[in-house]
Amino acid sequence: MHASLSYFQAIIMGLTQGFTELFPVSSLGHSVLLPGLLGWHNLVNSQSASESFFLAFIVGLHVGTALGLLVFYRKTWIALFRGLGRQLAGVPNAGVSSLWHLNEPDTDPNYRLLFVLAVATVPVGIAGILLEHKLRVLFAKPLAAAIFLTINGVILLVGERLRRNSGRHVQFRKLERLTLTGALGIGCSQIFALFAGISRSGISMVAGLMDGLDHEESANFAFLLATPVIFLAGILKLPDLMGPLGDGVRYQTLVGSLCAMVTALISVKFLTKWFTTKTLIPFGFYSLVAGLLCVIRFA
């Protein structure tokens, strides 16, 4: 399909990507719905094509978002990898086998968090490789995205209700004590974000809340987990952007990616403060109402 993407469209899509990837309202859903609402038929027609410049463009925006997250959490990632070094150095006779000593008293807490993050990336990583392209082609349509955005709202609201009903007298688990089972559960939950309209950060937070994390810890884990998942997925797809699919849209993608990086940085700064005292409920109602309105619009 012939590439057709203006710089104005790239900027609007980049700004939207950076905000909606981290706000629990689905960036992929908005990247499908927004062109339809604005009458950008050049983008709408390319969304569900098996191969198109639009998919290559979206990959670039995701890389920009991941870079924004990396900038915000740079000190955390440095601490996590220093923890890996200390873990290896702290048990010299055990060598690599010390990497499995997660629950020993001398286990470095930063290393332990790095390990559970790595474990959590496995389910969504495998599912992404096997299913991402097929699901995007099947469901990257405005009506389908509107339906899944509505479902996203239900997930967020039901998750909050379940947390309130079960957590009034529960001591919340600290992120450093998240179990491998809990991490796998959060990682598996992200598979549903392959459907345009289901939020990666939102469903990760709900899974974290169900495992005993509070909102702040759930948000931090979701954002930390999103960084390698989004970045690696983008890197794997970058050859598409460098190939024929990227012809005519590379500079627009660069501009859009820079916009996504900036808005991702703004978003994560805001949301990490928001979730210290507030909940997913406003985002649940937004997803529910916006999804239903879009269902009516595109039905």
C-alpha cells in the first residue's frame, strides 16, 4: 500500500500514543479509533492490512514511548542491574546458580525485582511473537477496538470492586516481595493487551492488585514491565520501518516517536503520583463511556 502520512498526523498520533500507552486506556485502541473519528481514511484503510506503512509507523511510536519510560526509570534500571552484579559477586562459590536464590536472606532485593520482571516478560513475549500480527490484522478495526475499549472499562471497574471487597483489612505486599507466580500472572494478563482496546498498563495493574500489590506498586511494576516489552517488540519490528514499508514515512515516524517519548515521560511522572492516593476508577469510566460511544459511531 502506498505510504501516505502527513507530519500533522504523525504528531497527533505520537502525542496520543505517549499518553494512552501509560494511561490505562489502550494506546493501540486509540491508534485505531482516532483516525476513524478524524476521517483519516489513508490511515484507517491501512490499519488492518497484512503489511502496511501504518504498522511500521506504530512500531516507531512504541519505541519512542519505551525511551520515555527508560529515561524516567533510568536510576531504577541502573540499580536493578547493579543488584545483578552484587548477586553474582556475593556468592562467589555458587556462581551462576546464585541467580536462582530468590528467597535466601542474602538475596539482593534489586536483583530479585529484576528477576521477576524478566519472568513476567516471558508469557507476553512468546504470545506477541506468535499472535501479535494475526490479532492486529483481525481486530485493528474501529468497531472491534471500540468493543474492546468498552471491555477494558469493565475490567478496570470490576478489578477495583474486587480489590475493595477483598482488601479492606489486608496488608499490601511490597513490590520487592512479589512472587514468581504473581509476576507470571501479571505477565500473562498483558497478553490480552494484544487486542486493540485492552490497556497493557491497566490490565497489568488489575492483575497486580489481585495479587496483593497496592496501586502505587502495581503502577510501578506495570511501567517497569512495559519498558522491555515495548522496546524489544519495537526493535524486532524496526526492520519493517527500514524496509520498503517505511518508504515515505521514516521522517514522520521520527517526529511522531519524539512526541511519544515526551508525552510518555509526562504521563509516567503524572501517573506515579496519581496512584499514590487514587485509583483506576476514572479511567474505567472513561474507557466504558468512550468505548460505548465509539461502538454507536462505528456500528
